[in-house]
Amino acid sequence: MAVGQVSNLPHITSALPPVYSGECVLLSDFDYQLPPELIAQVPLSDRAGARMLVIDRARGVFEDRSFREFPEFLRPGDCLVLNDTRVFPSRLFGEHEKGGRIEIFLTKPVDEKCSTWNTLVRPGRKVHAGDRIRVTNDLLVQVLSCGEFGERVMRLEPAGDVFEVLERIGHVPLPPYIRRPDQPEDRERYQTVFARERGSVAAPTAGLHFTPDILERIKTGGADVAHVTLHVGLGTFQPLRTDVLRDVRLHHERFSVTEEAIRKMDASRRVVAVGTTSVRAIESDPALRETDLFISPGFQFKRTGALLTNFHLPKSSLLVLVCAFAGTELTLAAYRHAVERRYRFFSYGDCMLII
């Protein structure tokens, strides 16, 4: 299907998300087949050069466009919501005191001084409470307690400010489906141009497409821009280990929605959220400091009127959220189309606009 040509879906009787009344919704319903070669391994040379699949929920159709056209879909009075969290180098490699290389992935600080962290380690079977791991001469790590699935609580003992040390010795936390070591250019490309608040261990990837020029076009066109913060952690990317959605419990993630952002959204004609993390932030109670909100079919969206998002892993909480917003059947039909049309998937891949 050529760019701009609409795909009609006559078999879809209602493109808007159905409301589930207590029925058992299974994670296995949110699956699709993805050839491995479609998983983007490197970013495009042009941030704004991605393809964009546009889904019209009310009409039940989608069309191939480009992200550079995104400002054309915004109207005066719209409010674009951006997650301004900033990724820090949260992947570490160290030597266990008893020998052996250990990978440590910092996921969330436990205390305000950021000296104690929730982490994931590999190989977990070799890391026990009381163990010490030497990352470099500037950083020693002690294991305080052990949890399931490689989760560990660790105390960092840096030679200086913890984040200054991490900036020097840490690695960009590229997701495991990017099967290459991080490169110096990832420090800039695995970061949005509007990132401000340090705290994420994964990028809010829908925001990676924006450039200063695109943002200026949006503002010139009459749309407002609001910033929220949700620090991406396990709650966003953790694998779901139950097939029954009503049993899913996500990890808590820190977030903030300011009164200014709320005023802008309340004054807008339509809220256009950039990324699933922005959706979870604005759909959570702003009085809270952390959220474990899991959005699945049947969820009643209070603020989100449109969504720009990247393509997500099969059977992930992020894909479930998108299906809750756009409708499962329409979303999965669009994903199958994206596979057929050889879209690029996941963090460094193409994007989808749902209106």
C-alpha cells in the first residue's frame, strides 16, 4: 500500500475499543509474528525520517505516512504531551569478588541519595546477598538482598558523586533485542532532544523522532506543548509472567505531572500523548509520586485523545495499552500490515499515530 493510501477493514464492525465486563482477557490474545530482521538495530541517520502508520479509530482504517508529516495531524488548541525524562548510563559490567564477569542493570534508586538501588543482574545464579562486585576502581557494589528473576538490591560505593561516576563508566542501556554493544553515538541518539529530568533506564522511544524543527512547526501551527515526567523502569519493560491480564501487577515507576501541565491539558481541545509512558503519567493520579498503572482493554481514558507510539513487543504491557486505546483487532491488523510493509520495529524503529 503506497503512502497516503487508506486500508479499509470491512470486517471490523467497531474500531473503538470494546468494554470488557469481567471476562477473562488473556495475554496470548496480544501476539503477532515478527521476522527478526525487522527489529531496528541502529537509529536512522535522520531522527525525523521514520515511517508513520496512522490509525483512524473511528473509521477503522490506517494509512502509511511519514513522521515528518506529524505536525499536519495536530490542530490549533491541541496539547502535545512529552515525557521529558532523561536516560542515564545504567548498565554496568563488573568482576565478582569470587571471579566471573557480572552485568548489573540499575532499575530504580531505593533512597534519596541514590546509594541503594533495585537492580537486575546476569548471571543471577552467581550473585548472592553479601557478595561484592568491582565495576572499576571508582565503583564497588555490594549485594544487600536477592529477589526473583535476577532482581537484587545493591549498595553503590562510588569514588565521588554517583551520577558523575556512572556518566564516566556506565553503558547506554540499550534493550536486549538490539544485539550489539552500545556505541558513543547512542548517548545522543538514545535520548530525546527535550530530555531534562535524569532518571530513566530506557528511553521513551516515541519521543526519539522529534527534532527542534518538528517541535517548532508544532508550536507555530497553534498546538501547545506540555511536559510530564515518568522515569522508565521495570514497570514499562518488564516481561508479563501471567497469561491472565487481571492478574498483572507492574512495578512502581516515579512520575510527575505538574499543575502547569494539567492546566494546559484542561484548556486543550485534544490531548495528544507522545508514548505509552506519557499516557500512563497523565492517566495516573497526579497526587501520587509513583504509578503501577496497567492499562488494558476496558480502561476508561480520561485525558488521552490521540497517541504517538513506536511498535512494541508481542505480549507486552505496552502493546496491551495500545490495544486498549485503539481496539485489539484494529491494532493487530495494523501490526500485520506493518510487518508486510517491512516497517522497522521497537526502540530505534518506525512509529504509529492513533487518532
